[in-house]
Amino acid sequence: MNYDIFIIGSGPGGYVAAIRAAQLGLKVAIVERESLGGICLNWGCIPTKALLKSANVFEYITHAADYGINVQGAEVDFGSIIKRSRGVADGMSKGVQFLMKKNKIDVIMGTGKIKKGGKIDVIDPDGSTKEYTANHTILATGGRSRELPNLKQDGKKIIGYRQAMVLAKQPKSMVVVGSGAIGVEFAYFYNTLGTKVTIVEYLDNIVPVEDEDISKQLLRSFKKSGITIMTGTNVESVDTSGSGCKVQVKTAVGNEVIECDIVLSAIGYSPNLENLGLEEVGVQMDKGRVQVDDFYKTSINGVYAIGDIVKGQALAHVASAEGIICVEKIAGHHPEPLNYNNIPGCTYCSPEIASVGYTEKAAKEAGYELKIGKFPFSASGKASAAGAKDGFVKVIFDAKYGEFLGAHMIGTNVTEMIAEVVVARKLETTGMDIVKTVHPHPTMSEAIMEAAADAYGEVIHL
């Protein structure tokens, strides 16, 4: 069985690469050891958004009186919320199965391992091994929840994101270790449903990769909703010998013990690089990731890598873009290298967070002279009508040329708004271009235009 392209891993990098390769007329196979769609579709992006939607609906119901509607007796059915989330994920996985058939891609269930000479071994679920050959092999094996030596996950009391999505019952209390996207999304979900949530973050700001103004706003919003937040705090150990957990933390003022039912470890991810045959084949590594060029070719001819196992943001849409660029290059096309400074990041807690490009601090460190504009949703007619006045849009321009350096948003629906800025930056749109582009009224997206106008001293509604 020889293929033009053989892909190991069917997440948003692997399956997208497979479809694009098939569109280009190549003979493609994809191997998956668990479920089509990978972690994102089955245990990440999609099912978590289903959980967050349930929390959002419950939040609407509990605040219905704010909109002149009286609702009595609303209760959380935790089991049904989990069941709905799994149903959404299963439906999407079946959608990927359909796409594989539609594009005549061979799907092989098992675990893949590369060998020299363009050969791939696949260990079937029953333990037998079959050999395949391919002109090009793409590694797209993704990542998993990272573990620390002092925070070993047992899957019961100390859990990762996978267990957090399928708990048998809702915990009364939870400590979330780490305040990146995964941490704050689960913190919002469980807090909204009534769990007492404490976030422990080692760094000085929550969502530390975001602009500092965003971090401060989310801190205010989360504290207002009842979440306890401890920054500059390190987890020393967790005692699980009793009925619950005793979390020993070290703060700037001393040690403290936090008692809870469950500890959720959300401290990042580890790439899935084990048992892939990398060492045997001689694939070069760089700081724990597979070393690749601008088109994802490794040090070994005919072997490529994309997604969480290479440098760059560990995001589904990044893996998809990398997969498309990789196969287009293989097929003889001339794709542009991916601009990693124009990748949108989205966090789906409430309020939502969306950002792209330079933070204010990074832009200053890069030597730019800045024009910065900010427009609060408290001044937005649409936000006021929707009862969603928390948050703002912040835009950053180069003062000399008007280059759109970055945008940072926090508030309702901002994850749907950020694409305007991504497109604008791709097209090299200037700040004044945004100011002079008519935006519909009343909309949340008007805030982008108003923030740009604020940067140039022309804002109307502030």
C-alpha cells in the first residue's frame, strides 16, 4: 500500500491536510489511534464550547430578571450538560468521517510509527502490525495535558481537561491550577454552575499571554462573579489521602492550604512525540519540538511535522493552516509561509477574550512609537441593550506609518469580532482606514472603529 501522502494523526492539522491533499489529486491515507478529529474535536475545542454554552444559558436564566423576565426553579442537571457536550463532539466526529469518504481518503485505525525509506508501521487495535509506504509522511500527533512532578494527575482527584469534561458529578469546590485559556474556561464553567472555584496562577497576571489591560479586566470580572484568584502563587503539593484534596500553596506572604473536592491541572500541554520513530529515523529536534522549515519539512527528506509538535502557537486553526501550507508545497504550489504574528487567539470564558498581534508591552519592546485607542463596551449602544457592558476593545497602531500592530478585546462575542482585525492586518490596512470604514449601528463591532478613532483623537461616543 503506497501513498503520495501518509498522515499520522487526524486532528485539525491532520484531517485538514488530508482533505487539501486529496483536493490536489494526491493519494492520501490518515492513521488515527483514537477518534477522527483528534483532541480538538473530541476532547478540546468543540465539547468545551458546548459545556460553556450550557453555562451561558444558565447564566442568562439566573439573570433573566435583569431583562424583565421572571424565571422560577431553574436547576442544573450536570449529567445532561455532560451528555449534550459528548453528543456534540460525536456528531462532529461523524462529520469528519463523512469528509474522509467524500474525499476518498483511506482511514486506518491504529498507532503510526515512521521508519527509514518512507515506510510507516501501523499497530492495529488488535496489536498486529502492518507496513505502509509513502512518498511523504506528515506527523500531526498533537499534544496532551502537561503534568508537573508535584501535580501528578490520578484522573480522580487531580485531573486534566479530559476528565474535567466528563465528571460523574459536579464538585462542590475546585482548585484550577493555571489561568491560560483552558484554566479560565473551566473556571467560568464550574463557577457558573455553582462550584466554588479558586484559580492558582504562578505568574503575576491571569491569562498571562494577553495584554495586561485584558488580564486586569478579566480579574475584575471573575472576582465579581465569585471566583477566588491567587496570582504569584505556586502549588507545592496536593494531599489526596482524605475524602478531598488539600492543596499546599506558597504565596508572597507565606504558605497556605486550600481544601477542595477536585484539583484541575491546566498548566499547558506536552507534545505527543513518544514512539513515533523520530530517534531511529534521525529527525532533529529543537527545544522539545520537531525542527521544521517554513513549509514544515523536517531534517529527513519526505518527513514533515505540523501542529502542537512544532514551534508556534498550539491552536487548532494554526495546525490547519500549517497542514494546508505543507501539502500545497508538496504538491508543487507556492504558498506563503505562515505569519505567526497574525494568528488570532480566542478564549471562551465569559467575558470572552480575543487578541491578535503585538501587546502594548511587546510593541514598545520592538521599538515602535505607538498610537493606542480604547473603547469600553459601557459606551456601546448594542452592548447596553444586550446587558453586556463589561469589557473593551483596545487597538495599537504604529504612530509613524499607521500600521495595525495589534488588537485586544474582552467582552461578549469578541471571538467573532477579531477576524476583522486579522483580515485588516493581512491586507496592511492602516489605522485611518479603519476609522474611515463605516461600521453598522448598533453592533458590538462598532467598538473596533471607535477604538481606532480614539487612537487618532476622533472618537465620537466617548
